[in-house]
Amino acid sequence: MSFASQLLQYTLSGITIGSIYALVAIGFNIIYNSTGIINLAQGDFVMLGGMIAVFFHNTLHFPLVASGPIAALIVALIGILFERFAIHPLKNASVITLVIITIAASILFKGGAMFLWGKDAYSLPSFSGDEPIRFLGATILPQTIWIICVLLFIVAALVCFFRYTMVGRAMKACSYNKRAANIVGINVNNMVMLSFGLSALIGGIAGVIITPISLIEYEKGSLLGLKGFGAAVFGGLGNMGGAVAAGILIGLLESYSAGLLSSGYKDAVALIILLLVLFFRPGGIFARKEVQKLKHY
Amino acid sequence: MKKYLTTSFSKSAYVFTGAVILMAIVRNPYHVGILVFLGMNIIITIGLSLLMGYAGQISLGQAAFFGIGAYTTGILTTKLGLPVAVSFPLSILLTISVAFVIGIPTLRLRGHYLAMATLGLGEIVHIVFNELIPLTGGPSGFGNIPLIRIFGIELDNDYKYFIFVWAIVAIVLFLSLNIINSRVGRALKAIHKEEQTASTLGVNTSRLKLSVFVLSSGFAALAGFLYAHYVTFLSPGTFSLGFSILLVTMVAVGGMENIWGALIGTTVLTLLPEYLRFFKDFDILIYGIILISIMILRPEGLYGIKIPGFLLPRSKKGDNE
Amino acid sequence: MKRVMAILTILIAFSAASCLEAKDKKQSYKIGGVFAITGPASFLGEPERNTMLMIVDMVNAQGGINGVPLEAFIEDSVGDETKAVNAVKKLINSDKVLAIIGTTRSGTTMAVIPIVEKAETPLISCAAAETIVNPVRKWVFKTPQLDRHAADRIYGTMRDRGISRVAVMSATTGFGSAGREQLQNLAQTYGMKIVADETYGPKDTDMTAQLTKIKGTNAQAVVNWSIVPAQAIVAKNMRQLGMTIPLYQSHGFGNIKYVEAAGSAAEGIIFPAGRLLAVDTVPDSNPQKKVLVEYKTLYESKFDDPVSTFGGHAWDATWILVEALKKAGADKEGIRKSIENTKGFVGTGGVFNFSKTDHCGLGPEAFEMLVVNNGKFVVLGQ
């Protein structure tokens, strides 16, 4: 394998992992924008998406095209229920209290999944075969192309949603200024609920599409949540484009340092660079000053 | 000032006496052992409570300071054969130096950015524990850490260790109560409420925040020192992000507004999993449900919750602080 | 003051609970089990727990040991050292067990060793690391085969097949790093050259970067030392990269479910394992055949789940303990002595011969090299 094709392979690997981080980061951002909280159960939405799809496909023998969407919708419903039962009742709670609730929810989701599916790792068949696509000496799986396409599709859909639909614009208004949004007649409560549903939906989709390559088990969510949080912060909280770029950047950093430096320290290398960026740009790489002022802890 | 000193002294003394009485009642190494871990956790969360509740900063990296303290004393005593009396100050010193150096750039960040930065630092330390195999034994860890000998008594059982740990808890509590009631404590409260106002009024906010950060790391290192010489075996798993999150949860569950909240939250969340052993496999679900219920019903924490009168020993009317 | 009272109340409730522990009803032999029933190693801990409870039921159905029923106390360590320490203390001090089986992971076993040594309670560990029994500790035994023997068998097979340049992949867990160490130590003995030594996090979702690096070397085989799901992902990633060199796995590949998880990428994986996994291909003349069939039939019919070698470690440990109880009764030192004197015990992991200097009792011959063939485990070379 020539060095050039090795480099290309590292890049492709980095984009694969990075796209997954980006999907998780987008979920973080949607909830952050509407509530200001970091949902530490976001990674568990991903896990649930994969697990439920496995249940429908492998246990009930539904076709894959049905299992995936059903799983994602069920996760969205779980997100909505979670907001109604655990976030909504707390009217004036501090951010940290709500974050702790998401930690508790994460423990519950993990515990529930462990009961329902046991402790094994499961897989789904790839959407369009396992035959790797080769070019210039490097390979990429068709499933990776699916992941990248789904990521692009979700970003495009979200942009349209927030820019052109009434509900999307209302959600955006809430993220800028809750009180003002309320005054002009937007039901802020519903928007918060919707944001949980939407972010759970995206988490669920992520779970379905990554299971064929990375497998799924009840504890899978923690690490993905952590990386997604890193990407969301790195890209500037609330900034969708930033999250995607940062997610892929973290994936690339990990892949390059695993390949070229030391695989044991790959996460440390990515984290150190992330921290250095934060020290010099305390609002993430793509932060705009005015936006930062609006969001406070 | 003198009044503060005496009251904080007597409160700390109460806690110590209460703990020792409890130990005398329990008299089972298993339960005493849990209370030893409780004491260590309280030492860390008191520091974290000062940082979160008083200085208004969050840290998701406390497990790393806990770990640096533990690993330093562990490595110095086993690999270099240094006596505990030497490794003790060195482990605290190294930890607070690390906290000082990384605290300067880190504490300029706010909110979730600060949370992410401390989390990242914690993860880096965790990776170093895993990778510095010649020193730390890597993921397999290392053991045979010697016991502590103090005034000629070897702390070789749970009872002796219990008294040692809780005496330190009392000292840490005493120090912290005094800090809160001093000029520094009031300045901290001011930072938490209105940082800019405090700054214009002449409070050196960044220096104060850094001092509390360093202090809290010192407490965590102290607990790490105690952990290393109690369990006598260290591996990176103990010092993971999960533990950092648990510590923050303990402080939040107890109530961030007050240092006693940290004591309550830590006690509840340390003892709860042991009670839940009874439920076998269901324990994790019940734990999650209890945690979520506490936060929904008491968003500001358990501190100040009204305990049904019949559960409380009679206390004098108007006895408040 | 109210706060102090509140704390005291909690603590008093705690002490009350500790006094409420069940008093002895009738005589029984109490044995403890500490397994990682939840947490990251739970897929090891669960079959171990199931197996131990199954054997206790079997023994009691036959009237117990010398007429005395067996009583099992199971605790969950979550794979966490602090929790394991608490669990072992509970078993010894509150439940007053005679001996303990477990723990599941090497790290937790290392953490509880000082406690059982001080409490003079026999412990039979189900964890892999060699450091558990080397140096020998008076009260500590283990039933899984040694990592060293697994590495022995892997290198031996490679040498027979003319491989001399290997790439090592391992997870940054206790299991992974112990295996990596053995592979490094034994390389010279077998004339192996380690041309790449890569690690990854146990929860990583993609190892193509490490494997790409390996692909750039002249390695003739890859050895991967980890547990699921990473071991399945490595196989998938190698296939994706079009790597044709053989993949060797550790004895952590001990469950047919992992083959399902890796799908067709698992074909051709070679790994050392106890004979349990390929029981159908073990000749009837093998002394282990009877016990392997017995365990497999019992476990699979009771739990509707394929057997794993991990549950097998608990099977061996529990029966060794039952035999010791038969001889020694409720005497910890007697139990310890009779475990130490166990000779020729036929278990799922091999034929055990314990001694004063060997608290594991298995040799390299306990491993059989297996290969994945058409989604099944078969003995290599058949």
C-alpha cells in the first residue's frame, strides 16, 4: 500500500467516523438552541435507534426499509415523552439541574436497553451490500456513503426547515430570545418539545445507519455522546454548520493521529487540539461574538 | 470572625463524632468500608461544591485530580519505595501544580465550554494512565501499595482507616466552612451572582476562581491519596469520566447553594447503590428512576428538604444557621 | 443544625439496615459469587452468574453436599473496582460465605485480592490475567487458561504455517493490554517479529486507520486481542480494506454470537479456545467430551442462549468448589487446601491439576486452535 493511498484511506476513515460525530453533534445543537441545555442522553438516542431497528429487522423480520424509519420514529416519540415527563414539569430549573436530569435519563435508557436486549452487540445488514468501493488504492464501504448522504440530507433538510417553514422559524426565534418569541405568540413549550423530538429523531436515524458498520450494544451511546458533545462545542454550540465541520475535523484528527502518530494517544491528540482551539477561541472555531453573548449558562 | 471559627469547628466536630458513633453501631467491615468510600467522596465533593456553588464554575475533570493524587502516591511508594510521609505532600503538590497550570487558560471559558474543557482534560489524564505502562501498569493497573502508618499505628483494617478518613473529612469541612464565612467566601458569592459587578468592585475574579479550582483539585488529590492506600490497587477505570459526572451529580442532587448540600447528595448517591443491591439486576433502573425523581421533585437539590418530624431527633426551636 | 440532623438521619437509617441482616435460619453452605452482571463486561458476567446458579440448583436437587444445602449469594461488581471491593466485603462480613467465585475482570480481581487474603477466604477467579496467580497467593485460584498459553498456541500455529512477521492489535483494556504484553514477551521465543503494535479504545467504532497502517507494513498475519464488539469490527474493517492476510484473535472470541455479529467477515478467523466451543468436533475419546456435552446441553436448554467459554470458567470454578466442600465441609482452610490438592479435575477449560505452586492448574494443551468455517467453530486442521 503506497503512502499516498494510505493517506487517502486515513482521510476516508476520518470522514466516516467524523460524519457519525457530526450527526450526534447536530442533535446536541437542536436541544441546546431551544433550551440552553446539553442533553447527555443524546448518545443513548443513537443507541436506541440502532437497537430498535435490530429488534424490528432481526427479531420481527421486518424489511430493512421499514425497520429503519419505524425505529427512528419510535426514538423521536421517546424523545418527546422524555421532554414531557422529565423536562417540561420543571419550569424554572437551572441549566445544571436539567443537565443532571438528562444524565439520569441516560442511565434509565441504558438500563432499559440492557433489560430488553441483553448485553450482546448486534448488527444489521448493510443497506447496499458489503462490497467495498475501491479508488486510488483506498476503499470505502457503501454504508459509509449512506452515512455521508444521510448527514448531508439532514443538514439540508434542517436548513430548509429553519429557514422556510413557520414551525422552523418559530423554533429559531425561541433560540434567539424566548421571551420575545413568547410575546409574538409562539408557544415556547411546544417548541421545546419539538426540539427534543427532532433531536431524538436525528439520533435514531444515526443509530440505524451506523449499526451495519460499527455494531450496537446498550452501552454504545456514552462514547458517541461524548464525541458528539466535543464536536458541538468545538464548532460553537448552536452552530449547525460548525458542528458538521467540527465533527468531521475530530474524526480526521483521530484517524490521522492513529495512522501517523500513535493509536494509543489518538483521542488525546484530538482533545489537545480541541482544547487549544478553545483556549484561543473560547466560543469554538466558528463562533461569532454576538451570538455568544446571547447564550449564557 | 471568632464566632465563625468556633461554630465551624463545632460543626466539623459534630460530623466526626456522629460518624464515629455510627461506626460503633455498625461494626461490620462491609458497612464501615462503604462509609470509608463515602468519606473520600465527601472530601472531593466539598471541594467541588466550593467550585460550583460558590465560585460558579463547573468541573468535569475532578476524577482526573483524584487519579493524579492516587497514582502519584501509588507510584512513589511502590516503584521508588518512598515513605508515605514523603509521597503525601508530593501527590498533593503535583496535583495542585497541574490544576494551577491548566486552570489559567481553562477558567477563562464559560458554561458548557468550561465543562467540555475540563472533561477533555480529564480524558487526557485518563489516556495517560492507560498509556504510560512502565509507570502506571496501563489498563491492567498495579497493586501492592503500602498501608499508611501514623503515630506508629498501621492503618490495616477498616475501623482504623474509617477514623483516619473521617478525621480528614472534619478538617476539610472546617477549612471550607471558614473559607465560606471569610471575606473570600463573600467575594466568591459575588462572582457567582454578578461577575462583572464583582470585578468592578475590585474583586480579582480570575485569581479567586483559580484559587478555588486549585483548592478543589487539592481536596480531590487528598481523596485520591486516601483511596490508593486503602484499596492498595489502582487502575484507570476508577478515574474515568463517569466518576467525574457522578461527583457533579452528587453536588447537584444535594443542592449547589450550600456546602451541606454536597454532604447530603454524596451520602445519598454513595449509599443508594449499596441499598439497591437487594434488587439485583433491577438496581440500575431503580437508581435512574430515583435520581430523575429527586431532580424533578427537588430541582434545587435535597438540601433544606423537610424531613418528616418523626424521623428526626428532637432539636431545639429556632436552631438554624 | 438541621442539616447535621438530616445527615445523621440518613446514616442512622443506614446502620439500621445493616443490623437488619438475615440471621441464620438453618444450616447451609454459603458461597458467594461476584460477577460483572452489568456494565461493560456484562456479557462475560451474565453467563458466569447463570452457570453458578444453575449448578447450585443441581447440587441442591440432589440433596445438597453431604445432606447440607448450598446457598449462593450473588453480587454485581459492574466491572468496577470500588464496587467489587464492597461486594466482596459484604459477602465475607455480612453474608459470611465460605468461599467466593469471581470476579469477572482481572482489574476487579486484583483489587479484591488483599481483602480475601486478609479475611482468609478462598477466591476462585474467572478472570484471565496471569498476575492473579503469579506470584501464587495463598487464597486465590483461577480457572480460565493463562494469557501466556493463548499467546503460546497462537505463535505456535503461526510458526507451523510459516508466519514470522505479525501485526498486533489490542484494546486498551486490562484484557487487551495483558495479551499484548504476552505477545511481546513471547515473540522472540517463537522467532516472531512484531512489525506493528497498534491499540484502540474498547468502544471505538472504526479501526480502519490502525489497519491501514498495518496494511502498509509487510505483516503476514494480524493478531487482535480484545473482546466484543471491537473484535467483530476489526474483522469487518480488514475485509473492507481488502486485507487478505489471516486474522488471529485471542481466546476472548469465545462465543458463537460474535461470529454472527461479524457476519461473513468472521470466516477464517483462527483463535485459541477451550474445547467447549467446538464440542461437536471433539473426538469421543477426549476425556473432556462428556463434561462439555453436559454443560452445553444444560446451559442452552435452560437459558436459550449459546454457551460461551466464559460461563465455562464459572462451571469449572463452581464444581471445583463443590468438590472441595464435599471433602472439607464448612472450613475455609480445609476448602483452600482441598482446592490446592485438586488433581485431574475434568472441566470445560481443560483438565485441572492444582498444586502449591500452580493455582491455575491448566497447561497450554487446554487450548485448542479453532477456526471459523461456514459460520461455525471447528478445530483447526480438520
